[in-house]
Amino acid sequence: MVNRTQTTAAALLALTLIATPHVAGAQTAAAPHAGAFQAVLDCRRVVDNAARLSCFDAAAADMDKAKVQGDIVVIDRAQATAAHREAFGLPVPSLDFISRALKPDDADRVTGVVRSTRADANGHWTMSLEDGAVWRQIEGILLRPPHAGSKVSISKAALGSFRMNVDGQPGIKVHRDR
């Protein structure tokens, strides 16, 4: 059975921009973009107006063809934000291509609302958020226990760890389980 983490990772991998050499020319090592997209950018260097328009028309048609064939995927900032939020805290391949569309604070922090909680034998909490993410307390002390409806803010911390503030309390170290 495929779990939510595997589905999320697969979806994010599918968003990787890929261009094959037969679509608008091969991607050069210096070009950080998919070949079909780079071809559109390259048209800006054409000096003659008619030739530049012809270049843009051909490159746009190639880019549309590459999108239809699944060789490239185009996402907007809202889609990038949603994908980043869903994967935040999960060990998935690099999301740099998605995170580039986000402001630094948006890339390093998410907020949410607790749907349910449970405490383990050591008094550490596991919190399920409304978006389906499950976060487990690793260390730290909460002065008031979390509950359904608690507002949380989760941010990146040192060495790949994460800190969660629950209802404005001091932060606790957490790990994302799902």
C-alpha cells in the first residue's frame, strides 16, 4: 500500500523540470533551465524583429509541445507554495526548483491547526494537523498541552531539525512522521 509520504515524494519528483534534447535543442551545462524554456529565453538575443518573432513563435510552440508530452511541467507560485507546504519536514529530494518561487520566510516556516493529539508514556506529544501532517515532539517542554484547534508554527532549525511553537508557547523540537 502506498502511504502519503510516498505519494508526496512521487508527486514532487514528477514536478522536476525535464527537457529532452529533441525538444527545442539540447540543454547546455551553463543553462540552468529546461531546454524548451531556455530556447524561449535565447530568442531575446535575436536582433532582427521579424527573426525574433519567428524564434519566439517556434520556441513557444516547442515549449507547449514539451508540456503536453510531459517533458516539462510548469507551476505557478501558488502551486509551488502548496507543494512545499505538503512536503515541509519530510525527507524528500531537493525542492530548490519549487522553493525558488517562495519568499525566504515562506520556505523556512509553515503554520497549521492541530486536528488531534496524543501523548506517549514519556509525556511527548504527537500532533496531527488539519493538512494531514503528523509531527512528533522530540524534546522540550510545553507549559500547556496541545489540543484540537491549537495553532502551530513550525520552522527550520539547526542541522536539519525543526522547532514548533504551539499556541505561542516556547518552541519544542519536533520531527515529521508523515
